Amino acid sequence: MQTSRLQNFFQNRVVRSFIAYSIFRAFYGAGILAVAYFVSTSAEAPWPVTVGIFLCSMVLSRLLFKRIKGRKNMNPDSDTTNEL
């Protein structure tokens, strides 16, 4: 059975990684926004604290995603036939 172009596109490692990272950032970003909103309104922290939360979240999100991605790559069942 011949695969379509769209299936080939979604089987590409770069595309799959981009989609996974986008989904991760959507959920993580919503969580960070909720925390920053709570800190800035309920705790009445000054705005530099909120900016600090966002700066720290940029670094933390990259570390978390690398760790999540590393666990997937360690899985022996992962598909490695679609390498670039």
C-alpha cells in the first residue's frame, strides 16, 4: 500500500518533534500564565516578579522538554526508521 504525501509529512522526525513541542508549549504556557496571573493579582507582587517568572519559565520549559524528549529516545520501541 502506498503512503500519501500527508502521511509521509507527518512521519518526518522534524515535523513530529515540532508538533510535540507545540503541544507541550501550549499546555505549559497556559500553566505559566495562570501562575503569573495569580502571583500578580492575588499576591500583589510587583511587576518585576512576574517578568522573572516568565524568564525562569523559558529556561525551565526547555529543560523539561529536553528531558521528556530524552526519555522518548531511550524507549527501545521508538521508531528510528524515519531518520533524516
